Amino acid sequence: MHKKASGRAAIQVEHHAGWFNWARRHPGVVLLSALAMAILALPKSPKTENTESDASGEEVHLFI
């Protein structure tokens, strides 16, 4: 048998159980949210459109 917790601990357990129950009823939302967070966490590579290559092998000055 499970004993009921009293006071603040019971409220915290019920609160967390509520979130898990909600996630169980809405698995699509949880999956899409996780996918969106994974896409946003991917590092973005810098664009290399403005790079000039020197085919002759001479030094190219870098202006910053």
C-alpha cells in the first residue's frame, strides 16, 4: 500500500505527476517540442559567400 505524503511534499508530487500525466496524453506535442529544441540547438556554420581564393598562391591581404 502507498502512504499519502502530507503537506508540501504531497503538493510537489501531485504537481510533477500532473505534468507527466499531461505528457502521456499529448505525446505528439512532446515529440515536436523535443524536435524543435534539437534543431535550435544545432550549431550554425558561418556563411562563406564573401571569401576570395587566390589561385596563384600569392598572399591575400585580410582587412578586418
